[in-house]
Amino acid sequence: MLKTKLASVAAAAVLSLGVMGSVQADPLTIISGGFKFTIDNYDSGTTRYPNGAPVCNTVASCDTAAGINKAPGSVGSVNTSADTMGIFSVALITRISDNTVFWQKGTDGYLTGVFGNLMDHEVNAGCIGTSCVTSANSVGGTWALYMNNVDYDPTLGPLVGPGKDLNALTYPGITGGTLWLSGVFGTGAIAGDTTTTYTSTYNTATLAGGGQAYLDVTGGSAKNQFDTNGLTDLNGNKHDLFMDITFNDADGKASSIGWTVTSAGQIKGNAVPEPGTMALAGLALLGAGLASRRRKA
């Protein structure tokens, strides 16, 4: 009898550990609470606007003001009015509260993406002494993140070519993977502004600066986990993610292969366990409970 009881307990323990082990085998399915994506970007952007306050206040007038300085990635694109676009790669996914690493580039594969369709609709540029600063607000914006076996290849550059259009969200080596998340840029990064979806400020000469935006999830295999509306913007509206980046071309690495700047930053949000994850955890607890009942019987 004792042998039978011990066997049932052991079997239930194996079931419990096995189920929980299967959950932990894919760390992306157990993210909950606050999390952070650490990302690296190559950006193609419209810069070198003429000094003025304001330079322009509509998409059309900003196109005119930009002239030949339009973003390289908009040339020949499906959206020639786009002013910010690029590719990005996720380096880490961590939990904010304790820095637990859920996913790491290379070790767990590659998450690489494309973003585009951000159109400047309001630009101000001015100087104080020899220091000149440009501020640009954009509308629109789409993005997509894919699971891949290799990292992105920025040496392909931003110009439209075979299978490549940043504003159509196509890029060789990225969009051939499995779509994991996709979405749009949301409004709300500026208080009282219900139009701007991305805001950036940079040194006019060095292009060193930063940008912020809220992101809304609309598709991908992980949509249900990250479509949480867990963040509130400056105007009281809900969003899924918030992106904060810094950029420059101090080392000339971006411009040497056709891009405008390289970027680094983070995307924060709140996630909930997938229903499948909760079900597996429940089965694990059920297995332990059955073992306890059998032991008491």
C-alpha cells in the first residue's frame, strides 16, 4: 500500500513539474506584470530642415520644407511622405521589478522588426547662439515584429529594393519570419495633442537626440498577451506599450551604409499570462491535489 501511495505521489509530482517545465521552456508565455524590451535600431529619417519656428505645420508643407533632404527610406516607397522608418532588433526582454530575463537575443532566437509610415506634420527648428535644435512631431506609424533564426542585416540599407520597402513593412531577412507582434503608433505622447503619434527632438548638426511614442498592438501570435491597454497616456487614453529611444550617428556607422542614425532604447508595458499558460499551471496544481487526496484516502 505504501509503495502504491508513493508511486501515485511521484507520478503527480512528475506531472506537476512536467507541466510547469513545459511552461518555462518558452519564457515568452509566462511574462506577467511590468516588462521591458531593450532594442537597437537603424533609422532612416528626414533631417536638415531649414531653421524657422515653425518650419511647417502640415504633412504637405513639411514635405515641401524637407525638399531633397527627405528620408532615404521614403524615396521610391509606397509612402513618399514618410519621414521616420527603420528596422529594429530586440536584445532582451526582462521583468522590470527584478530584472528577470525572459528572452535573450541569440540564446532564444531573434526578434527583429520593421517600422514606418511616420509622417512629420509639425516641425520647429531654431538656434540659440551656435546651438541649433529641431523638434518634429509625426502622425501615422505602423510596425511589425517577427521571430527569426538570424538577426537583421542593416547593410542592406533603407532604399527601396527587391522585397524591401520600410513603409510597406517589408525587409529581407525580417518579414520572412513568423509574425509575433504588429501594431500602430498611438497618440498621447504630448499633453493636449490628440494628433501626434511620435515626437522627437535632436541637435540639428549632430543629429543626436531622442523620441517617444505609445504603441498599440493589433496582431501577431502574441497579440493576446500584450494587447492589455495597461498604460495611460498624457491625455487619459489607454495603450499597450511605450517606446523611449535615443539616437545619433556619432560613429558614422549608420550613414556609412545609407541610414540616418542608429538608435537604442526600450519599450515598456504590462502583460498578462496567456490562457494556455494558466491552464497548464492549473493542471499542475490539479495533479498535486489529486496526489494529496489519494494519500489521505
